[in-house]
Amino acid sequence: MIAKFKVEGVITVKDKVYVLTKFINTDINFILTDNSYLGLVPIERWMDIPRAHDEEGNLRVDLFAFVLKHSEDKGKIKTGEMLELWDDYVEVVESFKLSDERIIASLQCYPGKLDGPLELTDATGRKWVLKCEIKVSGSFATYEKISNDGKRNIFQYLLESIDHESKPSKNDKLKITKEGHAPYSLSLFQEVASIIVEVKEKITDDSDVVWAGYNSPIELRIEIDDHLALLRGGDYNALENIKVHFLPTCTFQEHSISNGWADEYITLSERFDSLYAKIKRNLEG
């Protein structure tokens, strides 16, 4: 689980873009770092919305405004969207290797608690699988420590090393590099979306789209825009639909043959197939 928000609106004040949101899982603490994102968009800070009250006059504690790092990203966020706040690094507070070879690590996870399994990689390339959170019981002092750690988003996890026997080092930053958390899977979907943008640029007002099965170029561009919106949010069904369009004798190949970019179609199709295979492998573990 990581922090989730519903977009209530997007506004521009001078040269800054503010995303007004409602905090959904308010039991999760979150901290912003230099690598923080709302959905796929980098953010630089957040603030409480002043004088926000409910219908009964009570102060609202679930409303926040995020400031985008890049104002040109404004069009990438839509009102009503459900977006996750995430950071692609966790920090090792402490780690232990038990007599049974299990590795327990306390990790500071800035946007909130993480659900495994997912893959972590340090700066040297060593990898671990984060299996699950470890629930610790004990004395009142232990309970108090766990409670205080939770307020700083420090949680204990069971890790499993990959192709080595080491535990992660204290103070190391581990990059989340595999499906299970937003950064990795969504970055691949974003790469797919960039390919589809290149395809869309080939569809001009003068394009012959009859053999591709469409009445007009506008109709095809609208359908592609719909797919793009879903792909950027990591929608797997949209990915499968795009795969059909890339198949031989289907939409994109037929359009490329009719409009003189058949060689580029082959290159784009190969890039798509490579990304599609990576996403499939990650989803299947």
C-alpha cells in the first residue's frame, strides 16, 4: 500500500501548477523526496489547503495541493483520476541476517507502506526481493519503537537475496526495479505510449485510412488518444488492444503500407514487441 489521492482539480497560479487532491488512505504517512511522483508526474512539494472545511464546518484534513516540478506536465493529470504517490527509492535503516539465513531489514519508505513481492537493487547491482512486511510483537518499549518508526514510514520487511548471500548495508538507498510498485511497471507503459505517439504523428489529415479499417484520419487519431490515456495509467487491457493494432495485416501495418512508412513500422513494431515482452515477464514474476 502506498499513498493514494483523487484529483479534485488542477489550477495554475503565476508560473506554478497546483494539483488539488483528496487523500484517500489517510492512515498512511507520506514524505516527499527529490524523486517523488504523483502518478507519472514529478512533484516538488505539497501543502495543506487553507480554510478547507466540510459541510458541517469541520476542518478538512484530507485535502492537499501538490506543486508540479514542470508546469508543462499539467495536461498529464485529469480531474477525477485516482493517482498514487510514490518514490523509486527506499533507505536501509538497519538490516539483520538471522541464523536461518533470512534477512530482515528496516526500510524507510517515503510515500508509505509497501506491499511485496517487489525487487530492490543497490548501487552495486545487488538485488533482493521484498517478500512481505514483518509484524513484530514484544514489550511495551518494542511497541513504542515500532509506533514511532511507523510515523516516519520505517517498516520491517522480510527480504530474499538474489544470486548472492549478503544483506543490504545500513544507510544504502535501494531502487525499486520490478513490478509490485508503480515506478517500474508504469515506466514501461510510458515507453509504450511514446511509441504510440510516434505512430499517431504518421496519421495526417491526408492519410489513407480505408485499408486500416477507418472512415477518416480523425476517427483513428481519437481511438489512439483513448488508448494513450489508458496506457499512461498502466492499463493492461489497453496494452493488449495496442498489440492487436501492431499485428501483421492489422491497423498500423496497413496504414504504413498505404502511406509510405512501412520500414518505420517494422522498427516501431519491434520496439513495441520488446516492451510488451518485458511487461509480461514482470507481471508473471
